[in-house]
Amino acid sequence: MIHTMKTANALKALSPIAMAVALAIPALAQAACGAAGATLIHDVQGRVIGSPLQGKTVTVEGVVSGAFTGAGQLRGFYLQEEARDQDADPATSEGVFVFLGNLAAPTLKPGDVVRVTGKVSEYSRKGDAASETQITPANLAAVEQCAYSEPLTYASLRLPLQSSAQLEALAGMAVRLEGPVHVVANYDYGRYGELTLSSRPRLWTATQRFLPGSAEAKALSEANQLDKLTLDDGLQIQNADAWLPAPGGLSASRSLRSGDRLDGVTGVVSYAFGKYRLQPLAAPRVAAGNPRPGAPKRQPESVRFASFNVLNFFNGDGQGKGFPTPRGAKTPQDFERQRAKIVAAIRQLDADVVGLMEIENDGFDRYSAIQDLVNALNQGQPQPKQYQFANPGLPQVGSDAITTGLIYRPAAVTAQGKAEVRTIGNPQKNRPALLQTFVLDAKSKTRVTVAVNHLKSKGSSCADVVVDGQADVDKGDGQGNCNLTRVQAVRDLMAWYATRPQPGPNDGMLLLGDMNSYAKEDPIRAFESAGFNNLLARWSRDAYSYVFNGESGNLDHALADKPLSAMVLAAGEWHINADEPTALEYSSEFKSAEQQQKYYAADAYRSSDHDPLYVDVARRGNAVAAADEGGLALLLGLGALGATALWRRKR
């Protein structure tokens, strides 16, 4: 969606007379087309970014490739040189945008031949790498419709692009995307109508697959940039109804997920707000390439551990007031919507122990956010499904507005001792780790100590922090801000692990949380160097929990020490959030009253921006033995049958 004057109230601000003028559909003057003096559109465009005729008044004649003159649209149309007059230079575009501004919108459709006289200019924001060439007629008389039409020709476009200059040579032209294309990002879909398309169902964050700064990581990052193209919605206004899947558009029950395929994509290439994009000429067909998954099944005879970033779960003052909150819901109604989605997700995940991130740091009394969540989870549930929270006996955990939390089912596990809060790394940057030991099985004395973590994010600078004599700046290797700060926190946690009391034979350690680091980045490798196994890398070939800028990876991790690794039966993520449009979140902001109803359901999908993860651990302490006695009996039975058969053959 072109963001200029993108306000849903722009049309409402017009006076009734101005509105009538804006909605008038005048007939264009019939022109004597083909007359001498017209400038060819490729000469207006030139061979580089920026028209060589900028500031001059020209007359052009061509075929309408896309008309965006309706209410809320781009206030203009795209004109494409007639096929017989196009040149053979692949560096020059044959299309241009005709900006009508406040002129009454004419009736135009693709294929109409039009002659336009107007001033050439370039539209861009300060700092943009490119711009859109446009012709602005002084009045409607300067837009003359010819007495005939011509078939619109489409240029063929295939992802990945050959170079970043390829789209400039197609600016203003109608194109057809060849081959399958897939949605890889839908973050801006609800608000701006934008989808990011790729030739592949999923693009991977470079440091999810390769070492930061490596040649492989750089190559993947560069390849990703050439394999993305924005599909816009042809509108100027924000928060229009999301138009796909057609017919009917987006709804809580009709999502458009990352990984879904679009067929029959056609559009006009335009440039705005820092990137090239397609303005659609027709609604593409949507094929569900990545259906919503059901809840992951539990392994038998297991205890399930989970990690869940709960998207700034703030409950105001806990008594229905205190809204808007600093980071979470703005109204009590929105909080109720958020809580319903979080509860649905946790209940369906069916975990016995859940590490929480981004929960309000307001203590543990009856009005606290964590007590509010536990109350909601327990309401109407049988005793074996009910939770309580781990309480370290402190007024709050750390000093940040958000913190880590831990809830568990006393019917499934027994908390041993009090929860412990441990400062790791720079306390002004990293949130403390929250630790609790659980007894899984008293007979076998199986115990698991869980450490819930939320390391410093990449979003703000740590340039003022010095770690091991180095300023913690973004080094441009793909790890972003505060990498050394995160590594320092990992080292502190591993130092504690190395000096903890001697564990028993069935004692294991599980690290859970939002580490704000992808799989190949330094903090995760520091855990691995200390002897911890990356469970998602082991159990899930293509692990991801987050989508950013159209690229996927897992910021959320589960790591087990060697004893616990032998107890793990399964691990993975539940992809209910990262692939879903943000429009389906609980918030009522930037949505009409109708959209607030249409986009919302009290279900698990888009309950957060991170996918939850789970780890199933053998209750009796050894995954091989617990995999299980029935499997062992079957194995022994097969062995007995084999022995009998051998005896019979010998006879």
C-alpha cells in the first residue's frame, strides 16, 4: 500500500461539494492520437534512475496498464508504450505513472490508449535509493482518450531477480510473475496491504543456517534480497480490508500464512517508500501451502516442558483498571482478547511446565499478571490440568518492565525448593534467569532443573557497553546489536552450571527461552561449547519460531545438558504465530469496528509473534528405556518369535 496520505479519514475530510467532484466520472476528450510531437515513454524514463527530462513538459501516448483512480487508490494510472513503439533496450522502462492528484478521476481501464501532456518529476522520500518517474497533467483536458484500445502486453518476471536494477527497467509496466510464488512475510498486510513474495516457500535468516560473517551467510543474505518482491494493494489509505484470500478477504478463519502459494500474480511495477512493488491488476489465487497445524501430540509417559513469549502480557492494575499499559494492551477489552488467545494456546499445548517471556514484571500478589494468567488457565479445568507459578519470594524479577515467569502443574511435577533468580551478564541489559528444580518421578529420582531466559534483544544499541575490552556494537556480521552482551549472559549462566551442587544420576538441566539469537550465532554456540545440545536442531530439521523481514529462524531455544539429552523423547515448535498476519492479533488498534470482529477469534493462532516450543522428557529418566516398556516388550516378543522360528528351522 502506498503510504502517502495513508489515512482512512482522508476522504471523510472533503466537503460534500469536493466529494461530489472527486467522485465524478467525466468523459475524456477524444484525441487525434498518433499526431507528431509525442515523446516515447522509454525516452522519458531513460537508462538510469531519474528521468533525463525531469522538470520538462512532455506529451506521451500509450496503453493504460493499470488504472488506480478509485476512492482510496493511488490517484492516477500507469501508461505503457504501445508495443510497436517500444525499443529493444532492456535497461529502459516502457511505462510511467500519470499522477492526477485532485483532478476528477476519468473512467479508464487496462488497454485504453491515452495521450497525456504533463510535467515530468520524480517522487521519493529523502534517503530513498530510487524514485518513481511520474507525469502530472495540469488539468483533465491534458488527458485525452484515443478512439481505440490495444491489447495490454505483459512483461514476464521471475523470482529470484537477476539484479536489483531489473525492476527499474520495468517501472510502470504490466508484468506477470512466472513460476510459483509464495508469501514469506505478511507483517504489514493488515495495515498497509503489503505481502512479501518469494520463489521459495521460506527464506532463511542467514545466521540461522551459517556462521555469522561467513561467506555462506553473506551469500544467503544477498540471495534473499533478490528473492523478495512486495505485492501491494493499489491503495493509499491505511487499514483497508485485507483483500486476500479472495473472495471475502482475510478473516480469523481464513488466514494468509507465510508459506502459502499465490498463482496468477499480475501487476504494475511501482516504487514507493524505499522499495519496488507490484500494484495488482487482478486478485491472485491462494493455495494453502502451509496449513495451520494442530497441537503437537504428547509422547506417552512423558513430562512436557514448553517456552512461550506471551507478547507483553500486562493486566493493568489487576482489577480492571490501569490501562493503557506501558507495553501491552491499551484497553481492558483488548486485554481480555489477548488473555483468551494466550490461554487457548497454553491449554492446547498441554505442557506441564511452561517458561514465560514478556510477562509484566509486577510481582506475585493476587493482582499480578502471572496470577491473572494462572487464574484464567485454571478456570473450569480439572485438577490435573491446573497450574501454579514458581515464586522466588522477591517483589519482582529484575528491574525491566517485562520479565520471565514459570508456571507448572503440581499434579504432574513436584517443585523442589524455592525458585531462584540469578543475575546473568549486565543487569541493566539482560533480564535475570529464573530457575526451578522439578521432580518428575520420585521412584527413579528423576529431576530436571529449568532455567528460563530472555536475553537482550537486537532492537536497541549496546554501544555504551564494554565486554572484555570491546564496545558491544553491531559488527555487521548478521548478529545485530548487543551480541557480546548476550554472550556474556550465557557465560555467566554456564559458570554457575559448572559450579552447581553435584547432580544425581537422573538429574538434568534444561535451558528455555527467547535468546534473541539465531541457531548459528555466538550465544547459542557458547551454550553448545559448554556441553549443551540444541534440541530443536536435533529434532527439527527446519526449526523456526520467528519471521522478520521475510526471513525465518528460531530466536527461541531449548538446550539440554548431556544427562537430560538422554531423557528427551521429542522437541519442536508449534507454528501458530510466526506465520500468521499481525492483523489477527488481539489488538483493536488500526482496525475498523468490522475488522475487530472479522479478524479476531479467541483461539491460539497469532496469540503472540513468537511460536511456542515444547520438549517431551521421559518421566522415568531415560528416553531409551521409556520409549517405552511396551516397545521393549514388543522387541523381546519379536526376539522370542525369531528364536522359535530358528529352533523350528534347526529341527
